[in-house]
Amino acid sequence: MRVLGMALMALALSGCAQMGLDSNVSPAGIKDYYKGNNVKLYGRDELKDVNYVSLGTVEGEACQVEANEPPPKDANARSDIRRRAADMGANGILLDRCIRFADMPGCLEQVLCSGQALKVSE
């Protein structure tokens, strides 16, 4: 009886060895998610004594698509604008504003942030 129990336990554990981990995040997705971490949000006063070049206007958004989803957060829109600025080669953003809209096409509610992507000398 004891041998049968050990055999069943070994069989059950060997099935676990074949399990894989499925994830909706690819290695490229992880890099994309964190790429904005090196982009700093600046206020106008912080840029007074700093050398920088504007790389152009950049926007970021957060969107609530379905009614059962939570409302969009300003922080998610700021993260999106930082990722997009990083794509432009920026290491900073002068954030102009974040505006909340209701009933936009494709979004029940949307937060849209805009600003200037900057290359700041460090």
C-alpha cells in the first residue's frame, strides 16, 4: 500500500513538472512598460538654470473603454506620455496639462496629458 501511495505521489508530481507559465506580458512588453522610468517630469521653475532642447509636443492618454472598468487615472496618462517621450529620445517632459473628457469616441472617460518632450543636459 505504501509503495502504491509513493507511486501515485511521484506520478502527480511529474505532471507538475510539465506545467508552464503563460503570461500576457512579453519580454518586449516589459521593456516598453518600463521605458518611461528614465523620463523626468519637470516644472517650469526647475528648467530655469538647466540646458535643454525641446524635441516636440507629446501626448499621453488613459481610457475607460467599458462601464465595468475603473475610471482612468491621471497617473496612467502621465506614464503613457513618459513612454512616448522616451520613444522620441527624451529624458524629460515639461507637462502642460492633463484634461479629463467624458464620452469620447472609443472611451467612456479619458484623461489626456500634453507637454513638451525634452532632452535635458545632466
